[in-house]
Amino acid sequence: MQYLLIQTLVLPKGCEPPQLDVLLCPTARDGYPSRLFFAQQVKGPRPFSWNANGVRIGERHWHAFSWRIGGSNLRLAQILTSHLSALQ
């Protein structure tokens, strides 16, 4: 599997923490067409179903909430933006 590490990503307004490292898996994983992993759980405008906690990838632990995006021919920036839309 391929991953894209984005360090110190600024999250949408109202998120806590306001920035952190994320790991984007743009291909199918865990029954999702793509996944966005966070270095820690994020508090946002609504509660999330954190169904991946402490997943070990690349010598680090990551967290992901249940969020499915549509579209199969999206560019990396579109995949990331779609995942981050859950935090708005």
C-alpha cells in the first residue's frame, strides 16, 4: 500500500488540535475506497466514530474515523479535501 504523509496539516476551523500530521491512503483499505489517518483523535463540530485506533503504519500509531468518500477517479488533493470535509 502507498501512503502520503502530510506533516502539520492545518485542520478546518473549530478542530482540536488545530493542526497535526495525517497519513493519506488513497487506495482501498479496511473496506473503504480510501482512508485518512490522524496522528491523534481530533475533536470537531460533531462526534466521530473512531473505528481505527492505534493502527501501526510506518513506525507510528494512527487513528481514523468512519468516513466514506465517493468517486473513483479523484486526484490526491480531491481525496484529501473530501476526507477533511467531515471536519467542517
